[in-house]
Amino acid sequence: MRGRGAIRTSTGVEGMEAKQVVSLVVVVAVLVIASYLAGHSTAPVRTVTSTVTSTATSTTTSIVTSTIESTVTATRTYTETRELTITVTETQTVVKRIDFKPKQINIQEEVEKLADRLSPQSRTCLSCHVRYTPGIVADWLTSKHAHTTPSEAWEKPELQREISALPPESLRGYIVACYECHGANPDEHPDTFDHFGFKIHTIVTPRDCSVCHPVEVEEYSRSVKAHAYDILAKNPVYMLLVNASTQVNMLGVKAGYRLATESSCFACHGTKVEFIGLKEHEADGIRLMVPEYRGWPNHGVGRVNPDGSKGACTACHPRHSFSIEVARSPYTCAQCHLDPDVPAFEVWKESKHGNIFLVEWKTYNMTAVPWVPGRDFRAPSCAVCHFSLLIDKDGNVVAPRTHDVGSRIWIRLFGVYAHPQPRTGETWKIRNKEGLPLPYSLLDAEPAWDHVIGKEEMAERREQMIKICGLCHSESYARERIAWFEGVVNETNKAVLASTNLLLEAWRKGLAKGLPTGDNPFDEYIERLWTETWLFHANSIRYSAAMNGPDWATFKRGWYKLTRTLTEMQTLIELQEK
């Protein structure tokens, strides 16, 4: 029986020789320790699974006793040999470090590689600028402009194209470099000047970009963003808020004014850039005549350029790389869309979308055209919902690309009251029923329907957004969530209406002067409280509901602070009565 037992266990450790047992124990112990360390690595790891086969030979001897008729007892020995195969899974930890250092390149050599693809003019430009502005040249070398001719870009399948028209024949075969942009449309630029025999201008404008991107420029030109400078400068109500926020004139001290507005409000909205004339500039002993401007430098979205065009493509596609990856980054939108008045970026960061993006952005394909949810990214940034070209996994277009960033939105959240999107970017031309340049009535929040999109178009845009949400969520989830969002927005409008009624009461009782006397409605204390109810608190709640950042709807700047401010306004009025 012992012999049979030995045969049954010969496939286990008991059937091995002592040295083989010890060797196997050591191997397993090493693998366990390696696995433990891999599980506790703080760096990103890649797991490589391999199969290690160990063969051991075990010899088992069984003794069988038999009885012969002659009562003679004989002992026979049987020797059996078996091969033992053990499969072990080994986990190898490979540390993958992210190197954020800029790529080290020889700029001169990289430019020389492109010499045959450069126009004669740009080749001349680069012969100097690799020395005098190497950072600009290095930035340009990272761009698609530096490696793709317009003809090559046009040959791509329609959905993959990043241009919307071919330029003149003379430009199609060259990559897009210095002269192609800075030498475009010289007769339309009052700031065109002679630079070593070339007629160029410093400020490249949307009109110049339209040589290859006419559709994009046309879309942008009708947007609210393109008119952002005029939306402030030509709207007397908004300028009263700007002045109350940036001008100090107390006890003989004056501060702020023009420099304050240029460095604050108009830094995002854009300045009016005016060409003053040429001035002398010296570099390495070389004397040059270069343009001088007022309102420059500025890359605001509604910048008014010397050639009369509006906007700055570089607000989103920074020069000279013009990166689509940067334009799609939420940090680009965060240049302006920030707490406290437009807390879109902070709300998005707090949301599950932002949480996933900020953890997984390294795995996203931020340059893919078109963009496929689920393949190129898992959770959206601003660009996904508001302007990027999106297709589904079967190649169907769900949302076409647009540079009119408000064209997918049916409710404009920003304002005293949330309201339907304006029909045009020229919002200073709007008049509500009180005759003020506002898209709603201050007295009852009724939209100025002659100047905003109608209910039918609102419904169409709403359906478009549901389709975008439906690329990742179920349709029913998207519909319910959007209906909930609209309900929250309506509640903020009612709360702001209560604060407006308190302000009107304060004006009637003489607690502040305001509009009834032709005074600034934003500069006195109770008026500032009223401004905060919609500019900070209601806006935070609206953005929170739109992008799911819950604490912005409560304690950060939401309902708690809104109701507290309303209470303070009411208390001031009651104290005035006493």
C-alpha cells in the first residue's frame, strides 16, 4: 500500500528530491516578492506575463511482495520514472516614466531638412530667424504647417481635412511658414511695412487665416466670441459694470481706468489694436523699423485687428504651433472661463468628467480628426460638447465641427437671467421691452424674443446635445439629466428676480440711486450685492447643473451664498425703513 501511495503522490513535491524542492521554494519566494513590489510601485507600470516551465524528474520505488507456491518468498523491485512540469506566471514590473523635458533638436538642421518644401520667401525669413528668434522657429517646427502643404492637406478624406479651401495655386505646393502668414493680404493691413525687401505685417489676423480656412473664419466671425470687444465697449449697461469694477476715485486718489480695463476685462474680450506708426528698433547692431501699436499685445477672442477683422485665432490655437491639441485642452478654455463669474472650468474639474480626464488624459488621442468617443477619449473636455467634429464607432457624423462655439447651446447661462441664445453675436444691438440693450427684461426675466433664437431652434439644439451625450450615455439618461438641468436654471431665474425686486425697492426708498436717476446701477453697496446674486452665485449654480459639479451649487458660490446675499439685501432695506 505504501508503494501505491508513493505512485499517487509522485506528481507533487513529495516525489521530488530535496534539492529540487529547495530550488522551487526559492523561485516562488522571489516571484512573490517581485509581485508585492510591483503592486506597491508608485510609478506607472507595464505588466509582462511570461510562462516559465520547470521540469523535475522524480523516481519512485515500490516494493511488491508475492508468495510462491513453494512457500519461498521473493522480493521484486519496480522503478518508475515520471517528469514533473510546473508552470509559473512571472510578473515583471517595467517603470514607464513621463519625461516632460522639451525635445532637444538642432533647429538649423531641422529647417535645412525642409528647405525643398519652403517657399523662397520663407526660406529667406528662416535664414535669419533661426538665429534671432529660435524659440519661435522651434515652436513652428512642431506644427502641422511645417510638415504639410495645402495640397497634401486637401487630399485627405473630407472628414480628416483640417482646411476648408485650397489657397492660390502659387501657395499650394509649399509648407505654411513665415511669409505665407505674415505676408498675406499686404494691401489690407495698414501696418504692412518693408522688412528686408518683403512686405509683411506683425499681426496675423483671421482674414489671413481664411486663405486656407474660410469656413472656420466665417463661423467664428458670426459668433459671440468674435464680437466680444464690442459686446462690452458698445453696450453702455455693461460698460457701467466695467467702470464700477475697475475705477477708483476716493479721497483724492484715482486708480485703474484704461490700464485696469485692458489688463482685466479686455484681456479676455480683446482690445482694439490700433497701428500708430513705425519706430526704430536695434538688434545686434542692426537697425530696423518696426510697427508700434496701441492695445497690443493682446490675444482676446474678440480683438479688433488693424485690418478691421475681429477675433484672434491664437486665443485657442497659440502661435506658432497652432496646435489642435492645445485648442482642445480644457486649460485653454480656462484662460477665461473661470470662477467667480464663469466658473465652467472649476465646475468641470469637480465633475466626474473632469475627474476621469485629469487622471487619464495621457491615454487620450487629442489630435485625432475626426474624434471618436470611446476610442480617442473616455470622458469629455469642453471641446467635445461645444465645437469638435464627433463621429460614432461606425463612422457616422454625430456633431459637425464648428467654430461658432455657442451654436450648439440653446440656453445662454451667463447673464442676469439665463436666456435663449442670441441670434447674432452683435448683442449690443439687442433691445428688451424696457429699451435696454439686454436680451431679457430686468423686471420679469422675459426674453427679448425678437433677438434670441425661438423655441423651435432651441429644441433642435437640445436634441443635438442629447445625441452628443448619447455617445457615452443612454438617451433616456441624457434626456432626464438635461430636463433636470433646465429646471435648476429656472429656479435660479426666480431667485434672481427676487433680488431684482429687492433692488427696485431699494431704489424706490432711496437706499441707492441707480437707473431711476441715471446713475450707475452697479457701484453702490446694495447694488453690488444684487450684482453678486446673478454674476457669481446664480451663474455658479447654472454651470454646476450643466456640468455636474455639485459643491458649486451649494456652499462654494451657490445656493447658500445666494440666499445669504438676498437676506443681507432685505436686512439693509429694513434698516433703512427704521
